Amino acid sequence: PTTSFKEVLVEYLAAWFNANAEAKYWEGTVSLLLRAILETQSNDLILRSMRLDQVSRFLEQIQREGTFKVVVTTGAHNTRIWRFYAFKYEQPA
């Protein structure tokens, strides 16, 4: 399941960074990320049964893999904010 979710996530981020070429990163909560991914109707068919806690676990696994640069910070009301760097900014500074 993590691999399938990762594929959808990479496709979403690639499209988002393509549309927002100057952005260094996308950031938001798990719920914001899931809503954004589900805006594409075909993703709704793939991910409709996923719950937020599952997506959180998948993101944690992806972060541990180190496949691409992901940073988690704490936002308002002690929420976790996930920051995904544009693929061109993935290399450590």
C-alpha cells in the first residue's frame, strides 16, 4: 500500500511543482494533502478507502525511506505540517 500511495503522491507533487515552478516546497497537514490529491477524480477511485491515520503512517514510512526530501514541523494547534521539497531542491545544501 505504501508503494501505491507513494506513486500517487509523486504524481501529485510533480504536477503541483510543474504548475508552481517557483515554489521550493509544498506544505500542509495530512488532511490538506489528501484533499488536494483527491481533487483529481482518478485519484479518488484509487484512494477513496484511505483514512487519515493510514496516510500519516504512509508518509512516515516514505520519510524514513529517504526517497525524497520531507520535513515535518509543528503548526498551529500542535498539528503536524508536512513539507515536501521540489525534486530539484532535494539534494542536501
